[in-house]
Amino acid sequence: MIDVNSHDYDIVLKIKDENDIAVSRQMAKSFAQKNNFSLADVTKIAMTVSELARNIYRYAKEGYIYMRKKQGADKAVSIEILACDRGPGIENVELAAVRTTCCLRPTRSIWTNMTKVQA
């Protein structure tokens, strides 16, 4: 697992049981709403976090999801989402990721940047 300073993030969620999937989805939804994302973007962010939590629970059994608000020089607001676990890993990094960043762009769209990080 990569070295993450939890104090650098607004939200830190430990995923260890199935209930944590729903909690993570709700926390992501609330965080996105608090940061004035559109309803469509809030839904996409919540779904992304929910799927990351589900994958942590399913494949690694335990891990963390970190979220923080970021603001660029152009004042565009984004939410960085980092999922960390000690699972078996991903065979094809082109199809999946352990780190995803969702950002609100001036076009009001969501994009994802996928990267695999190995410890």
C-alpha cells in the first residue's frame, strides 16, 4: 500500500464489511453536494466511490478510501478519490484502477484518471 497521510484528506473511510459500501456512497454523495457539484456529477462520484468500496471489500477484504477537495488555479473544483488496499492486484491496468480522480471541469463533466500503484 502506498504511504498516505490521512491528515491530507477531508474524508477517510475504512472499508471492512459490506455496510461500509453504503456508508462510503453516502459520504461521497454528501461531500460532492457540499462542494456544489451538479446532481448528475454527485451521482457519478457516489457511484465511483461505491464501486471502489465494493472492490476493496470483494477482493482485498479491507482497505481505505480517501477523499479531498482540490481547487485549481482556474478555480475549478475537483474531488480527489484514492482507494488503497492490499488485495491481489489488477492484472490489466488498462481496464481498471486503484486510484481514480473525478473532477468538475468548466464543461461540467466528470473524467477519470486511472493509475495502478504497487507497494
